[in-house]
Amino acid sequence: MPVLFSSRRDGADGQVLDLDTAVKDGVLGGGGGGGGVGFGGGFAEKLDLKKMIEELNLCEIPSVFICPISLEPMEDPVTLCTGQTYERSNILKWFSLGHFTCPTTMQELWDDSLTPNNTLQKLIHTWFSQMYFQMKKRSEDVQGMTSEILDTLKTVKGRARVQSLKNLRELVTTHVIVRKTVVDKGGVSLLSSLLGPYTSHAIGSEVISILVHLNLDSSSRLNLMQPAKISLMVDMLNEGSIETKINCTRLIGLLMEETNFQVEIVSSHSLLVALMRLVKDKRHPSGSLHGLSLIKSICAHEQVRSLIVSTGAVPQLVELLPSLKHDCLELALFILDDLSTVNEGKQALSDCSSTIPNMVRVLMRVSESCTQHALSILWSICKLSPQECSLVAVDVGLAAKLLLVIQSGCDPSLKQQSAELLKLCSLNYSDSIFFSKCKLTRTIQ
């Protein structure tokens, strides 16, 4: 007798069922005199099974409901002569490929007929109906709670307002339907109105933690770009908790996606300094990725790059490179590459003694993208002061790395740039001395 374990997500204990017990106890909707799940007979038949499966998108499903071929819930289960059950379309496809065996046992079939497993099909349908009904009931409950909280926020102040926002944040982060409800009920405008020059960080952090989960339209984004609201976000980036800082970077990043975004909003020395503090905070490594992502977005605006350089970001990022994980390393190199396009950035990179050694370490070690950015940065500073930079570059092994790039299967433009940079490095030496200094083998020569 097939046995299944039903895992309940609503906090109730799981229950072990078999098909006979399920029929006897009324789980299938027939018999049991209305006992069991309380679906009232034919309720399950009114729901489309495919729609329920798609909308529920459950992670834990009784194993007996799963087709062994597709590993997806069955909608039309059929049983072979071996006793194994499959989704009809899957087993027919198996047969069409010339297989006349049972996919699970690999036994040859002495009978190729398919027997509809009506009992299992009804059990599957009713089980998903239960889950679907419970989901809809929970959705209605949380939507009602959300509406009540939004109404409360219009009148309460102080600690009561903070608590209401905490309750709303918990609902928004847990239920997708709540996010839509907040937007539909005008909650974005209400939340935005709570942000201003006199907003406490306790309220501001809760509001922002809610807003980053919502689908903000153009009007909402423009409303959040008001100077007083941006100023509050910058203050919290400097003084808030790590969670608040990350949420502020996420929200500012969302605002920057707006078509009518004004770059002056992020042309703030205080904002850029706060982002670099977030990137460098070793106590909270999770902040580095968010801080670097926002700095990268800001770097896309050429007129802000000189301001970023003036905050001392270049030497700070260069010194951080060896300790960064791959995703953060790519972002940092992208930013430094962008900053190298302005004169102040080139000079700052040239003045930093760690720039060349750290760029050489990156070449051919992480990704082609990192190699591309590192080469671009090296080219910028070596052209700025060829003799001085080439001497340092040769001493730290740049030539050997460039030859590896040239001999690799990377993009031809990178090979070309490597060849030009290698030629630039060799200008101060005769061929024999250059090869000797670089410790190149006879084969590489």
C-alpha cells in the first residue's frame, strides 16, 4: 500500500496517510459523512489541478504524488503492469522513444496497457485543494490585517506607530500578496509621507525596510527623491544598523532606475563617504556587496566620478582588493576602471603604491572581466608615467602575466592591449635585460 507523508506549513504536525485510510477517513471527499477536511463533497472538482499546482508552488509534496520521470506532481496518473505509477504524458513519451520497460524497475513490460489510477488522482486533487483553500484563507486573513494596519498608521504616533510599522514589515517580508495589497490600498504614498526632516531613525528604518519590498511606480519614486527624504536616508546610512544601511542602499538604487532620476541626488559627499564606510566594515561583510553595487551605479554618471575620487575612495578600494570575494572584487575593479577615466582618478591610482601589485595579482586569476578591468587600469596609469610605472610593473611580474593573457583563449582585444602594455614595459630595457628581469623561461621567450 502506497504511504505518503503530508508536510503542513501552517504550523500543524505532519500526518502519515495511506490510500485506504485516506478514503475511509473522507480525505478524498467521498464517504466519511462530511468528516475530514470539510470540503463538502464536490468542492475539489471545481478547482483546476494544474492551476493549483502552479499557484501553490510547494517545496514539500507527498512523494507518492510525484512522477518518477519528471519529478513533478502528477495530474493524470496511470499504472503499469509492474505496479509503478507515472504521469500519462511522461510514460507515453518514454514509449515513443522506443523504450518498452518500466523506467523505475527497468523490467520488460509483458503488457503495455496503462491503467488510470483514479484513487490516487482524486487524492492528489483533494490534497492540493486543501492546500489551495488554506492558502486562500491565509491570504484573506493577512490582507485584512494589512488594511487594518494601514488605517491605524493614519492616526497613531510615537511607539504605537513604530510597532504598527514593525507588524507591517513582518507581513510584507513574509507574504507576496501583502505587498500588492499595500500598493493597491495607497500604502506607498502613506509610507512615503512618514519620511521627512523630523522623522526619527526608528520610524525611518521601518518605513524603508517596507518600501524596498514594494513595486514602486514612477510617481512613487519621484516622491521619494525629495531632498528631505534623501537626506534622511543618507543620515541612516551613516548612523543606522547594518540592516538599515543595506535597505537604504537598495532603495536609493531603485530610485536611480527611474527615467527622470536627477544625478544631483547622489552627488553628495556625505552619501559617498557613508557608502565607503559600509564597504570597509569588516564586522558586517554583507554590506560590502550592496555598498559597491550602489557606488557602481553612481559611477555610471561621469560628472560624479571626480567627487567620488575626492572622498579618497581610490586608495581605499585598491587596498581592499586582496580581501574581497569574487563578486565584490569585480564590482571594485569596475568602479576603479570607471574612475580611471577622469584625470583625478588616474592620478590617485598612480599615487597609490599598491595599485600595480594588486592589479597584477588579479590578472588571469579570477575572471576575464576582472582581467579586462585590471588591464585597463594598468594601461591608464602606465601611460600617465611610463618610465616609473613600467619599472614597478616589471619588478612585480607583470610581463609574465601579460604573456599568459596573450597565449590564452580570451578576447582578442585583451590580447592586443596586453601586447601594447608589454611593449610599453620593455622600453627601459634591452631585450636580454628585459627577459632576465622578468625571469621568463626560454620557452616563453
